[in-house]
Amino acid sequence: MMNVAVVRSRFVGATAWAIMLSACALQTQSASAETFVRTQIHSIPTVTLTPKQFLTGDQNGKPAVVAGALRIPGPPAAIDKLPAVILVPGVGGPDASHDRWAEELNSIGIAVFILDPYAGRGAFSINERAQLGQRTMIVDSYRALALLAENPLVDPARIAVMGFSLGGGAGLYSSNERFRKIYGPSTTQFAAHIALYSGCDLIYHDDTKTTGKPIRLFHGAADDWVSIVPCRSYVERLKKAGADVTLTEFADAYHAYDVSYFATPVTLPNAPTIRNCSLEEGENGEILDSKTGKPFDGQNPCIEKGVHIGYNDAAYQATLKAAKDFMRATFNIK
């Protein structure tokens, strides 16, 4: 079975991404020079599952150990339990755009855990990372939740997840009650879910049954890599089912609109996209092309090429404000 994310990323120029990742190291933008931040590095035992294994609840996948950096704001000797947010990156991996988010969230008293689902698995190229898929990000986010819930400096009742692109799948679908019951820790759950430009193009069984925790999606209407259209439909279905969910749209924003390195939009003419594909979960963990009823194998005629990525400051600033306000309210931060 072809992984959906592989189709999105197979032909992406590795050179363009390498330039981005190296240049992002220069993009440190501090939200507050006054914020003192401690950092803890943690390893996380997890598992790599195939899409079929994930969807059928078969957890006998390939064992893996991933890692993440927990950034804890506050005085050096502080022992207060803080709210926390897990950041789950896309196939570009953790970079300075996530540092920027961490600094902003640290500045309002939120601990931030930047997850790296890739290095521990030896996934260093874009294609290798894409093959791990959205569902791997979901499992890893639950494992990170279990880890943080045991940390003496984190309030286990106030942990949220925020994902970007491929990692946005974790931000969104970790709210699914079916997935939580199978893969989430039994003693706690996410307090909130945030997803930036996440794919919503696969309809899962029982995907309107959520944990009941609030969900916030942010997406560019001009995103021609990961279409906003199925997210609109999914959000409407979730609302009808009683979920606390919103989708904020930005008319002129492309994919990766919060990555300031792409101040000048970049065209990727050979990058594939499933923006016009409709996918659904079939029987026994099969992923099907909804239009044909046939297995999705990466050769489906709905796949197209040619996408754009680009920073949009207005969209980023609006998302930043909305995310901060949402977290202040959710975590009861005064």
C-alpha cells in the first residue's frame, strides 16, 4: 500500500529543503529576551507501524526510540507544574520555525516539547520521513504525552498537541477516540488539539467520535499542496457530531505559511499532491480511492504535480495570536 505522505513528497527537491533547514538555523527570533528557559532532552520508546497495522490495532510493529527537547520557562529553581504543548513537525523535521513557536509559547508560561520522530528511526531524507506517515506521528504524540505526564514540572491535565503538515495529522487525529483508546495512555489525554495545514483527505471509520477536547485548525485557502477543501468538510461533520472545533482560513496563504525562510514563495513543479484525491478507510486497514473503490497505491489518476510553499506574515501573526489566546483560555493562564 502506498503511503499517502510519500505521494506528497516523493519528488520534492532535497536541495531546496536542505537549504531551508540550514538557513533556518540563522532564523532565531526571540519572543522575550527576559524568559529564562531550561531544556531537558528525553528519549521515547515507541513503535513504527504500517498503515494497516495502525488501522487494525496491531501494535506489533518495529520498535524505535525517538527523542525530543522539553523547554521549561521560568526561574531556574521553579518547581511549579506548567501546562505544556507537544510540537510535531512535518517532513522537514524540527527547525527554527518550531524554535520560534517554542519561544512564543514559553513567553506566556507554557512548556514546549519539540518532538523529533525521525532521527531515532534513521529517517534523514524527505522521502524516508514521508514514508513514516501521519499515523506514525499520532503514535509518537501519544508516547510523548505519556512521558510528559510523568514529568514533575508538567501538569498532566494541561498538555496539548500542535502539529504542522504531516505532523498536523497528529495534532488533528489524536483527538479521535478510537485511536486514543488503542494508542493513548490510560491515565491521561490531550487537553487540546491544534493543527496547521494538516491533511484531512482520508475519511477514517468513526472519525467524528472525538475525545471531546477542543480542536483548532489553521489552513491557507491558497494551499495547493495539502488542500483545505476536505478539512472544511471534515470540520462540518465534526460540528454536526457536537465537537468543539474551528477551522481558520487565510485567503492568500500557501503551505508552510509560518516558515519565515520562505519569504519569497517557492514553486515545486515536480512535487506530487493528492489535493484532488478522496480517500477512505476500507475493510481490514485498507486505504481506498473513494472515487474508484480501488486501493490507493500512488498511481491513482487523481494525483497531480506542482505546488507552492511560502511565508505569509499576516497569516502567521493571526495564527500566533489565536493559538496563544486559545491556550491561555484552555490552560487557564492569567
